[in-house]
Amino acid sequence: MIAFDTLLATEREAAHAALRQVLGTAHIDGVMPVSGGATAARLFRVDTDGRHYLLRMEGEPSPLRNPHQYVSLRIAAEAGIAPRLHYVDETARVAVMDFIERQPLDRYPGGLPGLARALGELLARLQATPTFPAFVRYPDIVARLWAHVCRTGLFAPGVLDRCNAHLERVRATYVWDEANSVSSHNDSLPGNILFDGNRLWMIDWESAYRSDPLVDLAIVGDSLARTPELETILHRAWLGRPLDDALAGRLKLVRALTRLYYAGVLLSASATARRTTPDTSLAAPTLAELAAASRTGRFRIGTPSGKHVLGKMFLASFLTGAVTPGFDLSV
């Protein structure tokens, strides 16, 4: 299959073995690479006898790889939150599931209010599943990623001191609650939420493990419920009522952690590019300035410099509580 030519020989064999297991001797009409979600995995659409499947190959695991990814995926698929799962080989890191044609989220019935309501209900369903295995406490993985950013030399000495101090304050105030941790996606960006024209699905479960129930709520709120009115709809659909003061206060702390996490993701990516001198400032553009730069082509998210700018904007949101540039820009 020509589509598999970019794979290593061992990966091609794993892909063929997965398809033989799922399809048997059925004729394959076509295989094509696809993009989607917020993942580094290689994805292929496989068409046969009027049915469409997604073959997903993870590639080499990172040092921070979640070992419970496929357990979490199975639970989510059985609950109808992830697409139907047909095959998993955890050793080869290959899975086959139903392929679902993505429709734009802005076409969801009822517009943004309808989408916010559906997302709150989806998170509630996810958190009601049999609990995913534990992997790492969310504040710890945020701190580990941020420590990596600090070691890259991306910023001049002292520039990140304010961020480090704020992280210490957040971690000192936030209390991890193991007893009330739930099944969590932990990377519920717009790119990982799929609309098929009728309902929502969640995809890309690399980071799925037991966590604070507010992690996904914070990410979705910063992504797709970016006004007080939409947040109220999201929270009521998730909880059945508005958040009380205690829960709202805890959400503020969790939101700070999720923002620093994604700042770390973006800045880690920008650090891979060679820089002549370290950055000496945390100054970041406003949302209006970012929009203007995007329209004129002066800002491109796919570049290291674009990721650097977005990372600094997420840092500003982490420090001040201001609105983020939106997670949909960062995928």
C-alpha cells in the first residue's frame, strides 16, 4: 500500500497485521493518510466494503509517555465517548477504530451555547465512566514540563522568576484530591473534540488518565466557552447547577495550571529552533494585535517564532488571569 511507504518496515508489518485482524480477507478499496486532532501520531483512513476505519500508529514513545493510554481509550470507547475501537496492539502502539468524518464545531446545532451545553454533558459522561488508571498528579506534570522550559535557555536569567514564584503560590494553595479524581482526557483541545454532524466525540487519548475533574473543564472553558454566559452553560451542563464559590476558586487554580502546561508545550516547541540570544522579556501581544498580525501574515502558528509568541501569551494568562489566545490556535 503506497500510503504506508513512509513507515518503517516494522511499522508497515504492524499496520498490515492490524488490518488483517480487523478486515480478514475483505478487499481494501483505499488507504490514505489523514490529519486531525492534536496528535503526533500517524493516521490513515482505510476504506473497505462501504465502511471506513482509522488506523492509528503512535511511533516512538516519549519519556513522559502515559502507560495507560490504551486502557483509557478502551473505557472511553465502550462508553461511546471515543469512536468504536476494533483493534489494539499496545506493544506496536497501533489501534484501529471507526473513522468519523469531522465537521466544523461552529456548525453544532444551537451555536456556541448548544456546543457549550453538549461539551459539559460530554465531560460529565466521561467522568462517570469506570475510573481510568492513575499516572501522575496534574500539578506535578505541569511542574516537570515547566522545569524543562526553564532549563532550555530560551529566556535570559531572571526573566521567568515571576512565573516560578506564581507557580509556587498556586501549588501551595491547590490541594490534590485523590479520592475525587476521575477519568480525564487531560488534553481536551478543540482539535481533540470531533463533531460528526450529529454528536460529539473525543479523540487522541495519549494523555488520558485519572485526574482532577476540573482539568478538562478548565481546558474546554478556555477553548470553547470563552464568555461568562457560555461558561455558565458549560458548568451547569457538567454539574447540574452553577459552580459555588469554593468550586469556582478551585477552578481558578486549575485553570492557572492548564495555562502554564500549554505555555510549556508551546515554548518547548519553540526552544527546538536555534536562537542567537535568549529572550529578555515576557511581553506578549494583545488578542487584537495577534489577530492583526495573523491577517497580514506576520504571525504564523506553524513556525517556532509563532509558537514562542503564543507561549508568552499563555504565560500572560497564567500570571494575570486574562483571556488566553485560545487553544484552537495552538494545535
